[in-house]
Amino acid sequence: MDCDTKTAVTVWAPSYKRATMMQAPLAILSFSAGVSAWLLDGGIMWFIGAVLIGLVVPFTFLVIMPMNHQLLIPGRDLASDETRALLEKRGKLHAVRTGLGLLASGIYIIELLKA
């Protein structure tokens, strides 16, 4: 976000499309692995980690995706204050997803080290 708004959104758009194909499947795979470990008597922390990473998917669909669609509207003024505000808000919301992923990863690592 150190660059101008038009450059930021222009760089963000193709990155978003590429990341979508990777992030959702990885979150679902991680959720499934955590639930599987819990079901195999790995302990409740595996389930908690799974829930944390699993929350990324509905959070993305319900909170972030509508904003992404607004940013991708054809004809949007890429240099506008509104576009900048959307990008900044999206960045803060993305930090929530990052936090969930970090917490889940931390739990998974601790549980792996215990084994």
C-alpha cells in the first residue's frame, strides 16, 4: 500500500485470482487434516486448530469476497479515494485471515512437537 492506488489495485487483481486457486483448497485440506487428527485421538487442540483454519473459508466468502467483487467491477476508477478505502479495509480484513492461519499453524506445530 506504499504505492499509488491505481498501481496497488492493478497489482492486486491478478494476484487475487491466482491466490484464490491455492488458498481455499489449502485451508480446506488443513481443516480436514486437523479434524482427522482429532478423530484419531490426537486431542482437542487438533480440533481447535482445524476450526481456526476452517473459519478462513466462510470469513472469506461472507466478508472479504463482496469487497473483492467491488474492487473488480469493470470501469471502476482505480485511482479514486473509494478504491483506496476498499483496498485498505480489505487489507485489515485479510489480517484477520492471516491471524487465524497463524494461530492454527502454531497449534498444529505444537501438537506435532508433542508427538
